[in-house]
Amino acid sequence: LNLIDMRGLDYEDPAWDSLLDQLTVDDMLKLVEFGYGTEEITSINAPSTYAADSPQCLQYAYWSGVGGADSELLNAYPCLTVIACTWNAPLAHEMGDAIGEEAVQWGVAGWYAPGLNLHRSPFGGRNFEYFSEDPVISGEMCVAVMSGASDKGLLGYVKHFALNDQETHRGEYFTSLYTWCNEQAMREIYLKPFELAVKDGKAVGVMSSFNRLGATTASVSKPLLTDLLRDEWGFRGSVISDMYSGREANFGAVVIRPNEWWMDGEAGIRAGQDTYLQTMGTPQQFDTENMTTVKYLREAAKHIIYTIAASTVSPAPLSADWF
């Protein structure tokens, strides 16, 4: 079986087990360890894919090496707060459609957007990435943007799941921000946009958040990533983490603080975290001699491949010379 054979198959189709049987443990690790796309998996004839960041544009598409794009060639759109202020879902759909068309041209399959956390405070460092202080308009406008993008085969990873409330100190050294909230408020307010994106928008991508829910980091929270997202809401896609920097990584002149101690890979895949936004530093470490670990790696691999199969992977992205 090849990846292309799986396109359109139901998540429960038994053919998935046959495909997964073709994967080696190293194949599974390739899928789980790396972010900003997926590596080529020759055993199932799966090409490498690339994902871009930012709800306003295909940020970092020019890093992919596939089209040689220059940042000056990429379109930028009004921030999602402005989009929500229009109350114009058809216009939001057109924005998603335009970004989806650009993604096809540059060979981008995934998009780390839209942002769905709420404007709880004017000091929120990512407020420009989020639609509104209201959960319903946030969810409905997200559905409109995502449907436009997915019509062209670009898959949105809604973020940051969940209760991402501030930028400063959201994930440094040994700790991340502790967020306290009761379940009723979470369900009725802060989780509602994500629920609408999954149930109405048929989202197949989610990015988890740096912060903790109570004392548990979101990326290792089984009640959040499996019990609620998959078992209750019926999500059938993949969950990627926010940026994972390993022990220590240099990003130009900037030293990225390590966060491996609280974004534990073993705990993450057991909780429902499928892959890590890892591009630098030390990758996640998994005990592949442990059969329980391999079992969860296999589940994560299925989620990732299922997501890739739903996307459009351009075999011949444009080069900068095209412009």
C-alpha cells in the first residue's frame, strides 16, 4: 500500500492496519519527532511535506527549500481580530481560499492556524493571532477560514489548545504557566471555539499549548487530548506540540531555552500528542525497546498519516523565478 491509496478512506477502515504494518519503528520516529511538516517515508511512498506558520500568512514558507520562496513574495492578510470584526463569514472563507491557493503554489500542505484562544486580557501576547473575546464568533469565523483553505487542500492546525492566555513566561526552563479554571467555564467559553472547529469545521489538525492546565502540561494531558478531543468530540486528525527546543538550541544569535523536562515525549504520545514542533536542538527521546511505547508511536503515526492523506501535496511547487 502507498499513502495515496489511503486518501478518502474512513479512519476505521481496516486497510490502515495493513499500511501501518509496513512502517518500521524508525519510520514512526521520523513522523513523530519532526515539526514544520513530515519527512519522506519510502516504505509507504509518502513524500515529505511542509507546514507554514502564522494565521496572517504562510510564514516561513521560504524556509522549506521546496520552492525557494522569498518572504517578500508571500502575501500577508489582516490579523484575525480584524477579520472577526467584519462579521463576514463569506469574506473569511475567501481569505482562506486565497491562502490555500498560495499554499498549492508553494508546496505547503499544513498551516499552523487559525488561532482560537480568546481575548481574555488586553495584555495577551498573541491577541493578534486570535479572533475575539467571544467563543461563538471565534469558532464560526474559524470554520469559514478553514473551509476556504481546505477546499484547496491546505490543512489548518487550530491553536493553541488550550487556555493559552499570555506570551511572557508561557514556557521557560523547568516550568510553564499554570492556568486554573473550572470545567464549566472551560467548556462554555475557552474550549467552545475548538469544539466548533472540530465538529463543524471538520478540523484534522490541532496544536497543543505550552501552558499547564492546573498542574499538567497541555501536551501531556490525556483528559484534554484524548478523552475530550478524540473520544468526545470525534477528532480524527493529528496533534502537534508548540515549539519543542530540546535541551538547548541556538537560533541565530538567540538561545532558545530548553523545555524537554515538561514536554515529555513518552508521556505525550500516551496522552494523545502525536508530533513535536522540533526543528532544532535535541529531538524527543523514546524507549523503542518498550512495546507500549511502540504501540503509541504506531497510533501517533496513523494520526499523522491520516492527516497527510487529507492534504494536497504539490509535486512541483513554484520557484521564486516564477515571479
